[in-house]
Amino acid sequence: MSPADLASLQERLAYFFQAPARLRQAVTHKSYINETKDKTVEDNERMEFLGDAVLDLIISEALVERFPDSPEGDLSKMKSRVVSEGTLARIAKGIDLGRYLYLGRGEERTLGREKSSLLADATEAVIAAIYLDGGLPAARDVVIREFEPFLQELTRPEVTVDYKTELQELCQKKFESLPAYQVIRETGPDHQKLFEVEIRIQNTSYATATGKSKKEAEQRAAQIALDKLRKGEPPAAE
């Protein structure tokens, strides 16, 4: 990254590093290190790990302050929505983070600069770099500013949690595959039908749920599957 690029990214972040080498590490993907054997910088995986924890803390703190009457379960669901891969990738695209990434040739060929998972990971790494450079107050300032539109959405009563999207993102990250939905039973008269839907992940049944529509049943089943995966519980018995 040239000095001009480094300055440009810091302007987009509205944060200027005391130690710019931290920012350089945050935008260095492991594919670049593997191909170039560059020993002068580490890849961003350790920073991604730290950034995930820092982001969780900052968003959790914001939610507790903004929703003082919400129970833990609701706060957890809101946090999962705000810090999802999709949100992180949108923030990365908003500051054009992909432009500044150090990638190996293989990642370049497969359009790595546009991959949501890669952009989300880099966003977490940048958050860690800011935290290490300026402490929690600096990281909080940047995170709240960038995440404010998504936090604001939570105050809109018409917005509901999309459990199917959350489950899809989690499955892609955890299993590198998508959940499959299947209607396994329909009961009741035509004007008052109930649908029972099963979710299978990697051909294993994870949850079933019923609803007055297929969409409602799928959302309920996705919520159950999400809770199981986050708690490390086993799949449904078959």
C-alpha cells in the first residue's frame, strides 16, 4: 500500500493511525503472504479474531443502552443481525475497503475484493487495528459511526428479524453449504392450513416448525436451528 493509499483509507475511516503498520496488517490477506512469502508483515487473521470480540463488545454495549427494557434473548438476536456478515460487507463496500486489500493472485482471479466473507473479515481486522492503536474509545467512535444506520433500523417497528438470512450466513461460514427447507406435512382445511417445515444442513435434520404459511414455518424453523448452532447443541434426533 502506497503512502497515498494509506492516507486515503485513513480518511475514509476518519481515523489516523499512530502506527500505520497496524492498518497495513489489517488489510493483508493470508493468500498474499502465502504467495509472496513477505516476512515484513503478518496476515490479518489474528486481528480478525480480536476485531470480532471488540465489535461484539461495542455493539452489545450500544444495544443495552438503547434498549433498556429488552430481555437478553432479544438483545442477542438484535446483535446477531447488526454484526452479520452481510452488514460487515456492506460497511466494507461503503468505505471501498476492497480496493485497499493485499491479496494473492488466486484471490484476485476469483474476485476476492468483492467476496462478502473476505470483506467482512477485513472489516473486523480494521476494527482490531483501531482498537490496538487508539484503544476502546477510538474503536467505539468508528464502529458506532459506521454501524449507526443498522442500529437505527432496529428502532423501526416494521422491521423484523430475518432468521433465514442469518442462518444462511452462519451455514456458509460454518459448513460452507446452505440449509435446505422442505415442507414435510400440511394439515387443516384449505382456508386454515398449517405447514410443518424441516431444515436440513449437510443432509442432517436440525429443526422443524409449523406456521400458517410456508414462509412463517421456515422462519420459525430457522430461528430454532440458529439457536441450536449458536449454543452448540446437537441436531434433531432422526
